[in-house]
Amino acid sequence: MQQRNRGIFSFSILATALLLSACNDGNNSPPAAVAYPPVSAAPPIPPPSQQGGPTFTNVGVHDPSVIKVADTYYVFGSHLAAAKSTDLMHWQQVADGVSSNNPLFANVLTELAETFAWAQTDTLWATDVIQLADGKFYMYYNACKGDSPRSALGVAVACLCWNWTLPAA
């Protein structure tokens, strides 16, 4: 065992000597400085009031779910709110509120009457929309009364094969 420890000790000394010699060119002079290109100062940034930054059109959709279909982005959210945009900056509200005239359903009040009755509510929460490989759109929604443990999770299905589009607001 003593022979093995002596070998490890010798190797350690040799490795340390090699590392130290690599740091010295033999004449005890410091290593040459590396020349980097000069850094130019960035222009000063004006205060926000003078920047003239981007503008956007705001819409009200909370608990949003965003999908892109062709060149248009659609956002869906709670209370059957929906909006669309082609640039993610200028939005157009196309649906809002659980009512018989919400364009996302023929008549959501009659189509989901059993859901609303069972969950003891008149609204939908946290809508999530996805398009699957079959080309159909699946809208998952939650109906619940805030002070009750009853809730219903449902799915509504639509497809472009029906040649349906969201109306212009």
C-alpha cells in the first residue's frame, strides 16, 4: 500500500510541475495581453415618454388560450370571450359573454342547458382550444359555481369542413 501511495504522490508532483511550467515561458515574463476590438458606447435610450413605442389594440379575454389558423391568431377565454389578430398587436373582439347570440355556438344557452343546470352556473371558465391532426377544433370548457364543489368539464367540437368562420365584430 505504501508503494501505491508513493506512486500517487510522485504523479501529483509531476502533474503540478507540468501545469506550472505551462504557465511560464521560461523567462519569467508575464503572458502577452490579448487585444480585443474597442467597444463602442451604445446610444442613450430616451425615456419611455419620448420613445414612441409600439401601439396595440386591447381586448378583454382572461384565462386565454391562443391558437394560430392560417395567418390569423385566435384567443379564447372565460365567459366565451374570443378575439382575433393577424399580428398579435391589433386585436378585434369577436365574442364575449355566455348568451344566445354568442357566435361561438348556435345558442350556447340551449346547447349546454344541462351543463349549466347541473353545475348551478350560467357561465364558462378557462376555455382551452386546440386543433388536432384530424383538422377539428376542440374547445374544452369548465362550468362551475364558485361556492359549490359541483363542476362540469366539457368539450365542444368544430371543424373547418363546415366552412365556418368567426364573424367580423
